[in-house]
Amino acid sequence: TPSKEGKMFIKALFDYDPNEDKAIPCKEAGLSFKKGDILQIMSQDDATWWQAKHEGDANPRAGLIPSKHFQERRLALRRPEIIVQPLKVSNRKSSGFRRSFRLSRKDKKTNKSMYECKKSDQYDTADVPTYEEVTPYRRQTNEKYRLVVLVGPVGVGLNELKRKLLISDTQHYGVTVPHTTRARRSQESDGVEYIFISKHLFETDVQNNKFIEYGEYKNNYYGTSIDSVRSVLAKNKVCLLDVQPHTVKHLRTLEFKPYVIFIKPPSIERLRETRKNAKIISSRDDQGAAKPFTEEDFQEMIKSAQVMESQYGHLFDKIIVNDDLTVAFKELKTTFDKLETETHWVPVSWLH
Ligand code: 5GP
């Protein structure tokens, strides 16, 4: 489906260097790109190699990139954590088929069996990030704001940044009110600190997929509902949400048009320098128990950020390194200003 003046654009969800690609017919003809780049498709005539150029590139010469189909299949075969399973085995001897598949995973050099597999449509490649068709989108003045999802490892300063943003303009930014099954404390009011509900209702809501995320703490449930996001947006506010990156997948709908910001730690050296006297709240369940950062906390933060970026990096719209808090906050502010006024690339599926 052509999106802009008959042109088709895709967002690359992986890094690509034709010089490292053994399968490309001619390395010089390849187009290199990075995760997040926007490419314009010039030709999809060939099933294996598409022709594309970088969006906005005045040079009319297109380069070769692996087609979605081709890339999905070879990536799925290389990544054992992705379930690659035959869906239809009726016209093959299933044991022989499985053996050839196992071989191709164990030995990456067995190209024969890889290409044999490529021909069939028997693999579940839903979780293999390759390309996503995108289209330019700009928020209209009367339109609801987009949901902004903040993700990042524990201790990176995400809550501090969120708090600064909220107090910078309380009319403009809003956060969700969580649900809980614990009893209301005397100074609390329903709908302010929490929405207080019964265990039975909470469980029913969980079953009906009403929650984005939930957890248990001291025999009570706590969770963030989808409706709580809706009610912030309905007040004509920007909704700030911090969740685990795996929940983002379910929020990527036309209704929320989530913009995902990854708050990334700086190098371990900079962490040691800048967080020397700071304290860490090690987890949601340890609220109030802030302790000075240890060397292990820094290592854990870096490790966790790396895992998040490699697993969910294709879902991030923006990466902000929180080295100096003031600088990171300025960058965050600028990001929000641009989000509300400039044109951004969003999946085509959001506009239909
Ligand atoms: P309290 O009962 O003292 O208000 O909070 C207990 C714990 O529940 C805290 O550690 C708090 O961070 C956690 N909590 C509050 N809201 C949510 C939520 O929406 N989801 C999850 N998973 N935990 C929450």
C-alpha cells in the first residue's frame, strides 16, 4: 500500500551491512542501514532482494536490501529462542524434515537446508524484527496526545525524569492512577493514590485483559489498567507511562500511538562518577528503602540496558542517555515539544 504520493516507506528494525552478507549477489550494489532508519522502497520485483534508498536522499540510485520474507526466514533460523516450527508437514516425512531443520540451526554453514526451508511458509516469524511499513503522521491540534512510554533499567533515573516533567507543567502531563486490592489508608482517597477494588474484581479484570501490567505485593494486587491511560488522554493531557518493555507490544495501537523513549545509562565510568552520592530504590517492591549505589548496581544497570536494547530496541522511537540529569531532562523536553509539533513516522496500520 503506497503511503505518500504513491511512495512506500519502511522503518528498518535491524542493522544491515552488505559487506557482511554472504548471500548478497553483489556487495557493491547493497545498501547499508541502521536500526531505526527510514528507507524508501524503489522496487519489490525480486522476492529476495528489494531495491531501496534512504528517505530524503537526493541520490536517485537505489541499493539492494534483503526482502522482508528472506530476512525473516534467515533470522528466525539463526535465533534459537524464536519458535521455528513446521506448521504443515503432510507432504513431507516429518522426521526427515525436523532433522534437516535442526542441522541448519546447529551449523550455520549448511546453507542448503536453510534455503530449502526458505521456500516454505512453515515458520512462525512474527517475532523476528525486520521492517515495518511506516507513514508520516502529524498530530492535529484537536487530536488527543500520544501515549508516551518511558522504559529503562532500575536506577537509571527514569522516575526522577518523569517527576521533573510532571512538575514542569502539571496541566500538560499526566500519569495513570494504579489499581490496588489493599485497604485504603486514612489519608488516601479513592481515585487519587489508587483506585481501590476487591480481589475478585481485580482477578476478573485480569482475565478480561484490562491491565497493561500487574503484580503482587504483600498479598495484594497492584496494576495499571488500560482504562487509566484512556482517562489521562481524555483530559487532553500527555500520558506518561513507565512499564517493562515487553508490555509495549500490546499498546502499539491506533488508539494510543505510543511513542517509546528508552532512558539509557552512560558508561560504567560515568555512572561511578555521577552516581557516587546518589541512592537507588532497587525495585518497586522495595519502595522507601533507598540505598547507596554499589558497583554491582552499576553493572546490573548496564547489563539490563543492553538486554533491553537488544530485545526491544526496534520498538524505541528515541534513546536518551541519562549522564547528567539536567542535560537529559532538556533533551526529554525537546523530544516532547517535537512530538507535539513535528511530523513523525508511524506504522501504516495506525492510520487505517
Ligand atoms: P503501597 O501499598 O505501599 O502503596 O505500595 C506497595 C507497592 O506496590 C509499592 O512498591 C508500589 O511501587 C507497588 N505498586 C504501586 N502501583 C503499582 C502498579 O501499578 N503496578 C505494580 N506492579 N506495582 C505497583
